[in-house]
Amino acid sequence: MNQESLSRLKAAVRDVFDFPKPGIVFKDITPILASGELFRAAIDEYIAAIGDAKPDKIVGIDARGFIFGAAIADRLGVGFIPVRKKGKLPWSTHGASYSLEYGEAHVEIHQDAVRPGERVVLIDDLLATGGTAGAALRLIEELGGEVLCLLFLIELSFLDGRKNLDPAVRTESLLSY
């Protein structure tokens, strides 16, 4: 990975205090998305993290994982699959629930999105508690997919979200706080 690019990306992340509720410091990535140069650098860094893995598909988690995941899939010439919040996909789905610090949530994937044996890279913008990524990982594996790695732009390491992910699956974050 390119340390200069990573430094520029980290410098662009904006802290928004008390969003979405008091006491939270939200890591706002919209300055990265708003800059063609920084967005391209982020995609380059994600691809560098994929390395020699040869995915058949990229899976992106609702919603910012779609932005990065679709661009990565295009760059690699592979398919893109969305993992969405419950009730947002138009066809037959397979779903998983997971715990949040303030309740429960549910994500879904189309039943035919990943075929048995397909190699998948799972992309999202943020690893916090690991609940969403862990649920998405289970969905892919239950469909028979092989998850090559989990990649995040940002990891809030103080929340220890990796504990909710399969330690056998390579997990990397471009930036850590």
C-alpha cells in the first residue's frame, strides 16, 4: 500500500461530532468521495489490498460499500453484488440478523447472487462493531461462496469489531482510528 496515498486519505476524513446522536464522533468520508483524485486513490488502495486474490465477484454492504464495491468490481472486470437492509431487494432473498449496540438489524442478499464455489471479496467503508460485516460474511458462506477477504476503508479499532468476524478470513482496513 502507498503510505502517501493513505496519509492523504486519512487527512480528508472529517470528524462530525454528536452525529447521528450525542457522544458519537462520525467519520465522514464524503470529502474523499467528492474528490476524483482521492476517490481514485481509495479504489487503488482497495485493489492493492486485494493483491493476488482473484475474485469472481465483489460484494458491497449497504450503502457506502456500494460506492467503493461497484467501482472496484468495474476496475477488476467482475460482477458486483449488493447486501442490503431488510426489504430493499426486489427478488427472493437470504437474510441474517445481527445485534447492534442499541438493538437488532437485518441484512439480505439475493438467493442467486453467489453460486457455490465463487470467490468473493467483501467491501465496506467502515468496520465498527463488526455486526453488519459478520452477517454479510455468513450470508455469502451460507450460499456457498468463498470469501477471500474483508476490506474496509476505515476501522474503529477501539470498538474491537474484528471479534465478530471469522478470524480465518483475511480482514484489512486502509485507515485505522
